[in-house]
Amino acid sequence: MKKTISVLALTLVFFSCSKTELFDPSEPLPESELELELELGSNLKSGDMAITTDAATFVTSATATIGGDVQTSGGGGSIAEKGICFRKNPNPKIIHNKVISGSGSGSFTCVLSGLKGDTVYHARAYVIKSNGNVKYGNEITFTALTDYGTVTDASGNVYHSININGQVWTVKNLKTKKYRDGTDIPKVSNDVAWASQTSGAFCNYDNDASNVSTYGRLYNWFAVTDYHNIAPVGWHVATSSEVTALLNYLGGWYTAGGELKEAGFAHWGSPNTGAVNSVGLTALSGGYRSADSNTIISAYTKIGVQGRFWASYTPGGASADYFYMQKSATSVMGSFTADGIGPWFNPYDKCNGYSVRLVKD
């Protein structure tokens, strides 16, 4: 009888201590009974596995990239799942927040999203073995950058922003139909009129308004550099130097496209090479409107294949700078990248319709 009571007491003590450790009131509850069971069985004693958590990189106001490595020496079952778990408090576990990165041993990388600015996070690599046991790697900490909130354009459209290495970018393409001072930007749908335009104008891809909510609007160079100013107060169209700084931060133009493109195939065609959206900029393949003022021809093209963006450094300047990403490459190309092909400036390029992203002054 005494033995039964002792076992019961130990069981109650165990669950009493574990409850505080497992369930922080400010954190989500376990997703399932299975995860709770895995947590309670995670105290492995075997030395058959080494799990390493790398330092956080590409930390923004809402995202962070964290890698890990899993090495095994056999025994204890195969690796059913691996990834990174994280939360605001120490000792993160898989019942809190996790990003899965497949199965098996070896190195891996995860992009954490949904973070809050100016907040310290704790993270570590984890492994779920085929026998249901969970094991964790070393714990790291990082601090999300300052979150500058949202910005509203002259047409009333609201854009969330993201702080990337001190640059604050909008995470959606521009949609405004008005300049900063409330002046209307002319909408030009006719192909001939668009190709012969010498002043600011916008259009919707394929002249279809349903494309605007996802891809924003397309603008010619004259709208981007008009003295009325297309950006809200405190913001401006991304400059070529700012784009170059961003590309350098992400490892250079050869690989930065993969870091900037939205992952998956919802808005990019296959193969969407290397797309991981590591800094949350979520670049989309909104296509563009090509124009030739010599032949007076314009046409919509490349949606799902390319995303092209203006990069202005001087309002009314001579150079029509732009950059773009495509579905079949990790690189970023354009009029100012060292791609061995550019610069591609031609006078009629100013009539092209490209997307626009804004940067905080």
C-alpha cells in the first residue's frame, strides 16, 4: 500500500513540475495529444545522436533564418521529423512553435515567420524519432528588429512593412491610383496609348482588376519619377543603391533572388528555383507590360515567370533603372546588376509597366 502511494505521489509531482515547464499561459497549448505524449517522452539518455542549432541569420522585424545539423551513429530508430522550435521564453519545445524541415539526418535550414519586432526569441533544433521520442539541440537567442508598422497610400491602400538590416520595405506591390498630393494617376488600358505615353500612367495586368489585390498595379517610369510623388510622405520608391545594398546583404545578386522570392507555386511557376523568402519581402511574379515607343506596341507578359520592379534614384532622372527575378533562377538581374548582360537601358524602357516597392525615408 505504501509503495502504491509513493508511486502516485511521484506521478503527481512529475506532472505538477512538467505543467509549468510545458505550458506557458502566454504560449499556445499543445496542438494534439500526440505532441504532449512526445514531449513527455523526450528525455533521451542514449548518446547516438548529435543535434546542433546554428546562430540566427537574416533576422528582420518579422522573420529569421535558423539552420541546424543532425548526426547519428545508429540505434534508437530513424528520424521521422526535424526542424526548429521557438518561443519568447527559454526552453522552447515542439508544443510551442515549430518549423518542420523534412526528415533524416544532415544539415537543414528553416525560415521562422510571424515574429514580433523588438522581441527576444529562444530557439533550438529538434528531432522526432520514429519511436516517438523527441530530442533537442543547443538553445540560441536572437532579437527581432524594430517593427515600423504600416503605411497608407493616397488611395487608402494599407501596406505592412518589414525591417531588413535597417532598411524598411513594404511587403506588397504598390496599388495607388493617386500621387501623394491626391492628383490622379491616369489609367491607360489601350496598347497604342500606353506605348506612346510620355507622362505618368498605371495599368492593371491584362487590364484585369482582379490581379490588383495580389500583384498590385504596373506603372511606367514617368509615374515613378513624377514631381507629384507616387510614394506617401516619409517613403520613396526603392533606389538602385538600396536594392544593391539589399542584394549584398543577402549574399550577392547570384543568390539573392531565391532569398527574396515567395516560396512555393501559388504565385510563381515551376520550378521557382531556390525560393525561400528568407527575409519576408515576398517578391511575386506579377509580370510586366512591355512597350516600344518606336513601333507603338505594348503587351502584357511573363506573369508567373518574372517579377520586375522600378528602382529610382533621382526623380525625373535619365536612367530607367529596374531589377527583376524569375522562376528559373536564384539570381537578381536588371539595369544595374553585374550580370554580364546589363545595363539594359533604352529610351523606350521608360514606357514599360513594372511593379513598385517602397522604402522608408
